[in-house]
Amino acid sequence: MRLDKEVIANTNSQLRFALRYKTLARILHLSRGEEAGGLAVEFSVDSKSDMTPDARIDDELRSSTSYETLKNKCMLGAIIQYTARSKERLRMQRSCTKIGGVHADTVARLANIESDMVKKAVAMLQTTHCLHEKRERIASAMHKTLAENVLLQTELDSV
């Protein structure tokens, strides 16, 4: 078990991302969801359209700490998007799990169903509680109205 955790930590470490995605072009591909696939041509003198974002930036700016800070912030955003996509992909794979041609209820799916049921039960309880309060208010209003009507009726009879 411990060995598996170390393997996972090593394959998905920040160092791996930092070494693999050194250029802004690769960071942008990661953020767009194009982890696998070809990248744009690194640098072509013939046309500006073939140039990557890194090639379009001056060497002086590329060597500055401001550019490195920008790249790090872009990398952080790209990793957040990558993680969200990975979680969604894993959730979709788990929801499509079949055993013998029948959809299998995973622990996460059962927990989700349970939480939905609890939320609906709480909503029903609150609705029932609100209805009970409304009934009490209506009953007290009816009682007051009947008492006032009796008083008015006795005054009318005495006149």
C-alpha cells in the first residue's frame, strides 16, 4: 500500500509538472486539456503564426523574474484545471462501471444517493414543520375571530 502511494506521488508530483511543462506553450496546452498531442512548432523565422508564445517574447523579458512569476501563476491555474478535468473523467469512468453488464453502485455513488436522500428528508421535515406552524396560526386567528364575533353578536343582541 505504501509503495503504491509513493508511485502515485512520484508520477504526479509538482516536480514532474515543473520539468515537463517548462515553456508557456506547454502550460497553455495543459490548461486547454491538450496534455497529449503535438505542440506548435518551437520557432520559425518564416512566419509569426508558427511561433509559440515563448518564441514571441523577448529574451530579456523571458529571463526576468516577473515572467517566471507569471509562468508559475499560469502553471498553477493549468494544474487546477487539469485536476478538475481528471476528477470529472474519473467520476465519469466510475459512473459507467459495469459488472456482468449491470451498472455497479460504487461507494461514491451510494454516498451521493444517501446525501441526496438526507437533503430531501430535511426539506420535507422543514416543509412539514412550516405547515404545522401555519395551521397553528390559522387556528389561533380563527379562535380570536370567533371570540370577537361572539362579543359583537352579544352587543348587537343587546341593542
